[in-house]
Amino acid sequence: MSQRWSAHELIDLVLDPGSYESWDEPVDISRHPAGYQDELRAAAERAGTDESVITGRGLVRGRPVAFVVNEFSFLGGSIGRAAGERIVACVRRATAEGLPLLATTASGGTRMQEGTPAFVQMVAISRAVMAHRAAGLPYLVHLRNPTTGGVYASWGSLGHVTVSEPGALVGFLGPKVYEALEGKPFPEGVQRAENLAEKGVIDAVVSTEDLPVLIDKTLAVLVDPPTDPVLPVRSDQSWSSRPVWESVELTRSESRLGVRDVLRYGATGTLALNGTEEGEQDAAVLVTLTRLDGQPCVLVGQDRVRQTAEKPLGAAALREARRGMRLAEELGLPLVTVIDTPGAELSQAAEEGAIAGEIARCIATLTTMTVPTVSVILGQGTGGGALALLPAQVVIAAQNAWLSPLPPEGASVIRHGDLDHAAEMAEAQGIGAAALLESGIVHRVVPELPDDDPESLATAVAARIAQELRRIGQTG
């Protein structure tokens, strides 16, 4: 378990020196019974704060931000009416001033001394947070040990990006309360940050000392403007396609570039998100905040390496993809989708997990987005799994990429009853980049050079994506 940080220590860690500005109004405790007033005075003396939260604004690497910080030493970080009103005031002010909002929690939840009036403050806080998000402003959450109860079940679970400190107890019901109510201890490890990250509930476990770097990287994508391009763009006017079956075999090669190569060689400041936020995680899809050749975006990409016969692209992966789409739309960021899949999962679990519905919902979401969208067919583009990430304002294909309703072998079985006509079917169905360009399905093709390796091709793909994002932004 990491050390317990006080609210003021966290502020000193994260904010630029000398930039702290308090937004807190004095707390009036006179409305409470005398005995409770004594508790509040003792808590304030012990914690060094006048309530369980402190709020304000400051700078993070020169960027203005607003913040809400729990102080656990003040009655276990519990939220009473005054604390709730203070949080709501901070969130509303951050929204009015157009500031990103940082929240770091450490709380047992609702303050029992104040009962239901304190309990319903979680609704008011959530309403303010959602208005902040609706304004297109970032909301970042850092969960500390412990974060439980109403705090976790409201403003602690509404972040665009949510991380936790290592080993933190994070859960809806405190384990002591569970044991008292149920007569047995809560299962060990379930409410630990690491388990929640593994299950796709939170994005990552991050040491508190690394929090400033994480916030800087996140805001660099969400707040900073685009920068000038530096990567060379290949002309798509002169290239010749090889036989389609050769392209199919090439894209199935272990040495073929993938989405991680595009991020490794063509992107900067990448922050990987994790899971659906709803208890599902599938590594077949990556969701990242990143910059491609200086262009900030949300990139949603199918990772061919993480798709196997035993673990194909499933419904949870597509739900992760839709999380990325929603994130881009809400924050006003361009969306880039990368297609590279041998096909979606075909199984009882996939059917019962709504694989068809998730494909449909991805298509529906993409076709109704208002931010700039670019999709890239990087390699294999098989079936509904590929179609789910296809519809965009601009569709790019690598020269040897392809798009097909079934693998060519499957088409051969349907048409000829065997696998022997796969190459013939690939040609006849027009699945290659040249045919896709001619039919208008693809708008741009990135040439592949004889001496290309994953780095050179990934750089060329990233450069073309960034060029198209700039063009859409200028004409949109």
C-alpha cells in the first residue's frame, strides 16, 4: 500500500509552484447540533482543512485546471452537505470558466452524521459533473485509498479517464460494513485497484508520484492545439497493386505492421485507456488518446497480435471501441479507427454477448458523429468486425490491405464447396485496395515500398492520417 497523501501534499505535487488559488468559502457549522459542531472542529484541527474537500484552480505544466481534492483525515473524507455544496460550486465554476477538472478521492462515502440530506448531495454533484462533460470539458479522476460508497458510486466513477493509486481499496460497499451485514468477510482482492484495472473498470493503476506526468500527457491531447507536421507524406498517385491473394498472405504475416507500430513510430504522447468502464476488457481493441504527427485524436484500433483463434475479436472489444467513439464526440476530438482483423468471434458466447448488435451500434455511432473521422484499413479487413470501424469521412487503405465480407477461404467454400478457389474469389470480389479505391469505398491509398519495414510504413500511414485530419478540419 502506498503512503497516504494529504490534500495539500497532492496539490503541491500536481500544481505548478505558486499557482494554487483556493475557491473555498468558509464553512458555517452553526446549523448543526452542538455535539456535531465539536466533531467538526476536532476534525478540522486534526486534518488541517475546514472540510473533507478543498477546491480551487491552478496550473499543470502551464495549463489552467480546476480541482477537487478529498482529505481523508477529515472524518474519513466523508461528504456532508457543506462538502457537497463546495464540490458542486467548484464544478460549476470550472464549467463556466472552461477549465479541465481534476478530482482525487479518498472517502468512506456519505457522512452518517448528516443522513439523507448528505446522501442526496451525490446526485447534485453528479448532475454538475455531467453538465461539465456536456460542455466538452475534460474530467479526470484519481482514486485513492480508500474510495467507497456514494463517492465511488457518483463523481468517482464519471471520469473521462480514471486511474487509481496502487493497492487502493475501491468499492461500492465498505468491507467492514459487508462483514457486519453478511456475517462473513468480503472476498479478498475484489475491491483492489489492480483487480478493477484487470476487469476494465478503471483505466490504470498509477503511483501518486507519477500523477503529474499522467495529467500532463492527458491534457496535452485534450487541451493543447495541433502542432505543425513533421512526417513526410507519400504520394498516392503512382503505385501498382500486386495480385490480391499475395496481399492477403502478406497481411497475415507475423512481420506485418500493426496498430501498435503506428502508435510507436507515428504518434507521440500516447495514453492507453482500458476497458469499457463497465467491467469488461478485451485487448483485441486499443483505445488511446494520442497525437499523430501533431494532430490530437482518439485512436481506436484493432490489434491483430491480440486476436487469436482462441481469443478472437469479441463483443466486449467493440464496446471498448464505442467508448472511444463516445469520448471523441464528447470532447470534440477527431476520431481515428484502425481496421486489422481476421474477423469477429463466432460462438455462443459472442451471440449471447450481442456481437451483431455491437457491430450495428459501432456503425450507427460512427455514421452519426460530428467530429472529424478517419478510418484506416491497415491489413486484414474481414467481415462485420471490420465493418464496425469502417464508416468515416475519409477511408484510407494501405496498399496491401483488403476488405471482405468473409475470409477468401470462406467465400470459396460458399461458392465452390472447397478452399481451392480462395485466390480466385479474392480477385472476383474486389477486396483489394485498388478495387476499393475504384469503387469509392476507399478514398486514399498509402503506397507500400519494396524496402518498407513496420517503422517506415507506420510512419507513412500516420502522416497520411494526420494530413486528412488537417484537411477535414480546414474544410469542416
